[in-house]
Amino acid sequence: MNPIISASELASALEGPRPPVLLDVRWQLTAPGEPPFDGRAAYEAGHIPGAVFVDLDRELASAPGEKGRHPLPDLEVFGAAMRRAGVSASRPVVVYDGGLGWAAARAWWLLRWTGHPEVRVLDGGLAAWEGPLSAAPGPEPAEGDFSPVPGALPLLDADAAGELARSGLLLDARAGERYRGEVEPIDRVGGHIPGAVSAPTTENTGPDGRFLPAGELAARFKALGAADGRQVGVYCGSGVSAAHEVLALAVAGIPAALYVGSWSEWSSDPSRPVAVGPDPQ
């Protein structure tokens, strides 16, 4: 199944006999000292009719700590949030955000990792939607029955990420200047995991925020080293934009593991090595 869906395909699906559950996961990364982005306020100002808001920081992640800025959520909290939103194992789910795609990809990855068989991301997010928007809260959805069971997608911890950077292909989805260590606006130190290859998430999409065609993505990742059955993993700053890169790899037909703790976990431990500059080593 294609893990992304176009706005026109979504409009047709919503009118069909088996409409998907719609999750609105609008979220934006903010720098330290800036007020957090209010995704719920954005949702209440206008959303695709029938969509339910999901809070990334509270329902798709645990509190920041030694495991990073967006560690895995408590599965009880995550499962309850998905059931509240109407998610059931037998019904398709479509996730969207404001257009960047990172937050939607985080929800997609979590649902797929915990066993949901049919989840897609709206390509281009809300910015691509040409249908009506609703500011009304709408009726509460019927309680879903989804029970998360982790393990359906590969997951890396810090040790496994460091090993994969040596034995396989570990992609760094952050901006190039953060990978090189030229700037680090959020975490303790700049740089990258030794052996990781720079692969900014932003290069997987066009100017409109939609994914490049599958063939172009496959060619990009092959040029980065994803070939000949080589094991692939991805990390970013806190496991959000990296989920978007895992999604891009899935569009290209390449399975990849996610290091959820990402640089925010790796760099918090002074004993872990840090590389700087444009080269992996």
C-alpha cells in the first residue's frame, strides 16, 4: 500500500463506503524561549471536516528527558488517544498536518510501528487540501478499538544507531549546517553521529511540500548508499523529521529503521562520540 495519499484521493475516500479516520496533527518545532506552537488553536480555526486533533507533544511522545526531546509515548497514553480519535484496527487512517509533513509522519510511524495495517499521510498536508474546512468541533467519534502492539517496524536505540553507522547506512535527516556542526540551536552540541550520512528531509519534497516521485526518491537514496540490501536507519533532532524520511524511504520502496531518541538523546551523553564537518567520519 502506498503510504501517502493525494488530496483528491482523500476526498474520494471520504465519500466512499469505507471512509478513513482523519487525524489532524498540526505541530511546529520552536526554538528555546519561543512560545510553543498551538496546534489545537490551528485545528479549531479550520480543519478537514471530521478530523480529530492529536497533540504530538502529549500523545505521540513522552516528556523530554534523557531519552530525547520526543521519546516514545507511553503505550497506554498513545492507545487511549487513538481510541478516543476513533481509530480501530479494521478501519483505514489518514494523518495530516499543516503541510511540512513531519508531525503527520510521526503519527504514521507510531501507528504502523504499533501494528495498524492501513495508515497513510496526506501528501502536502492541509495546504494541499482543496475541499471545505470546518471550524466546528463536530460530534465525538465513536470509540475505536485499536490496541497498540509495538514491533511492526524496526526501531533503533543509541547503541544500535552507532553500530549501524559503521556497518550499514545511517542517514541524518537534519539540515546540513546542523550535521556539520556549524550551528546547533537546540541541543547540547552540534555535529553528527560518526559514520552517519547527511540526508536532509527537506530534499525529499518539492516546493509545494509534496513528496518527489517514487523513482526520484529511490535514485536519491541509492546515491546516498541505500543499495544492495544494505540496512538503513534514520535519525534527526528528536525523532520527528526522521519519521518523515522513513516515510520517504517507504515511498521509494526501501525499509528503514527509526532512531527515535535521535541527536537530542545522543548528544546529551558527553561520553558518546561526535563528528563535525561535511564527511561522515
